Amino acid sequence: MPEEHRLAFHAAAGVDDWRVMYCGPIAHFAAESVRAGATFATAIAALDELAEHPPLIDVRPSGVTVRLHADLSGLDDGAADRARAISAAARDHRLAPRPDRTQDLQIVIATQLPVEEVLPFWRAVLGYADNAGDDLVDPRGRGPTVWFQQLDPAKPLQHAMHLDLAVPRETAVRRLDAAVAAGGRVARDLSWRYWTCADAAGNKVDLVTWPDLPVPQAEAARFGGDIAVGRPAPEAPAEPRGAPLVAAGPAELERGEAMFTAFREASDLDDWPVVFLGPTAWFRTGSLARSAELAGVLAELDGADRLHLDVHADGVAIRLARDFTELVDADLDLARRISATSREFGAASDPAHVQTIQVAIASKPDDDVRPFWRELFGYAEHGPEDLVDLRGRGPSLWFQQLAAEKPLRHAFHIDVSLPRAVGRARVEAALAAGGRIADDPEGHGWWTLADPAGNKVDVAIWPDRDGAG
């Protein structure tokens, strides 16, 4: 997205609820329940300003995140109008804006080969779409964007991936200080634009605030003399973190594994592939208005306070989770009722549309890197090896401990969890696009693939039911 488009958007009046990040303009509004969030989604879908630019609406038990996804490539003159209309609807429903709760993740894949030799593999294995030449985006509106970094062939390729984390200015310094206190270090400091941070093992992440900087003096001349210059960052409400947030401990994980098995073995739950973060279904609707209407119907079901709903123009994704605590027996019946209700509504199930991505971060046994990532991302602990986003948007982080003697060359890789019905086809497409199989553990249900530059991805179908596909 051109820099001048971001600057012009943030200079517009009435868009203080919004931040421009990798996913385009994004806003979060606090809500007291899934029902309240679904009601708000219905109001958004009815706005005339959005008829040709339907947003992505993520309804969670504690709030609603709205993304002007159609404006990802560039912000036209109507983007600010669309943002203002959504903010007005939020005020009508008495939902408070919380821009400090927005953040967005981008995966950066480094290559010494030309980008055009590497990008087709990732497009195929992730099922992504092209965006702006050297970017890939998730057409489902769920996964992080992917950007390809062209390296000098003479530069050693030690860390072939890194992460870009975009956060609002009002939270950046707080996140940075907490991450450094948790064992990280600042490798590069371009204050109020981005910091490059590293954990104890040398894995790097850019903490980025440039998407919502005020218009600087040098840029203001482009837009005329009525542009506000140097607008200070707002203060974020204080949310002090004491002990680490815990989403699930050992007992919850054990119970969750039993429930995963129960879902996989149920013969009447074909709509619900079990991916990394639990049973997930997708129902096609054909329009944002119909998707919001279906979300409202589902929000009235008993147990709907457990639901995470992604309301899009082509359908609704439903995940059975509540703040990432594990499943309970009642969720089996809830899944059946959701499937039956969606069919009565006229929405067709499409399990092949389900996908989850997690980022794997490698380190040596003596490097305690998880606290750094927990504080920088504002995530919660999920058992002894994972961190998860309690707001149900960002990908989970899994920490892979390497043997002390193993070189830390590719310190990141990506895990993609798919339904069995599409897993093999996705692998074949990735191989046809220039990839290779780096590891094929017999009976484990996943493949480790490598792109032409050696960057790796695990394609996992093991969570899914044996009888599908």
C-alpha cells in the first residue's frame, strides 16, 4: 500500500478509531457478548457505503474487529467514508472503540533466489492470492500476509524468515519495554517507525508503528495546508500485566485432546475439521448481509458465548472456542445444532475452506525465548510450548526446542493445518510449483516441504478425521 495513501487516510477527519496495518484499515470495538457483536455485524452489513466494498468482520465474545480488506492494495477516496460509517454504527450500538487492541502480523520470507522463483511455491502451499507483486494474502481473510525479501546472494542466509508485528503507536513502547525485560534485545532502533528486536536465540521480529504515524512536516505539503501535522499518539488505557496470561494448563490440554478425538470420531460432524485451534466450520452464504444474518441466528443458540465468528461476504467461519480454553462435551451437540441451523438457513457447508496457520520458532535448550514473544505479542500461554491470541485473530506461536548440536539455520517455519480432503492436493500443487519434500514422517499425517530457497513449511492433516477425503 503506498505510503501516501496511509498518510492521507489518517489525516482524514473522523477516523481516530482506525489504524492502517498490513491487512488495511482495521478497528476494534468492545462488545459484551457474541450476541451483541453479531447485532453490530448486521448493522455494518446494512450500510450503503459498504455495498461494493464489504469488510471482514470478526465477532468474538469480547468484541468485534472490522477490516476494510477491499482497501488492502490502496486506499481510495471512499475508504475514510466507509470507516466513518462503521464508527457511527458502533456509536449507535454503544460499542466503545479500542484501537489499542488492534495488531497485525506479516510473515517475511527471505530468499537469495529471485522472488519469482520462490513465491509460486508459497502461493500454492498456503492457498494464498497475489497482492502487489511481492506479497501474498489469504483470500479467506484469516491468515497473516506474506512478504518476500530479496537478499543479496553474497549475504549468509542464517534466519530465512522473520515476523513483522504492526501495533498502534500508543502501545508500541509498552510492548517493547516488556519484551526487553523478558530477555529480548533491540537490534535496530528507528524510533516511532520500527524497532528490530531479537530473542535470546537470535530470532528476529520487526515491531512496526509506521502504518498510523501522523503526517510529518515533509509529507504534509503533498496534501495541502489543511493537513494536521505531528498529531501526538493517543494514550492507551492502562492494562498492566502481572503474572503471564494462561489460556490452558496441562489438565485443560489433556481434556482438549480427548475432545479433539471425540470430534474426529463422530460420524455426523463432517462439517467440522479439527485444525490446530479446534473444530472449525465454514458455511457459504453469498453476501455480507446473509452472512451477518446467519451470525445473528447462531448467536441466539444456547452455548453461543463459546463461538468465534468470521463474517465475510462469501460466508461465515465458526470456531468452537472461548478464549482458547479447551472444548467441553456440550460442544459436540452445539456443533450439530450449528450445522442443522445453517442448513435450514440455506448456507452450504464447505470444510475445504478451513485452514489454520501457526508460526514455529526454534531455539536451543539454554535459550528461554517464550517470555519475549509472549510480552511482545501480548499473547497467553497455552500449555508448555505454545502461545495464543486471546482475541482469536492472530496465529498461534509454537516453540520448537532444537538439540544443542543442531545448527540454528532456519529458525522459523510455518505450520499449515488443513482438512484431509484438501491436504494431499495442496502438497501436490506446492511440489508442482517448485517445492520438494524435506521430510515425510510415515504415519504422522504431515509433510515437511521446502521451497526452492530452503524455507520450510509443515503441512498437517493429522488433526482431521480418518474418513474424510
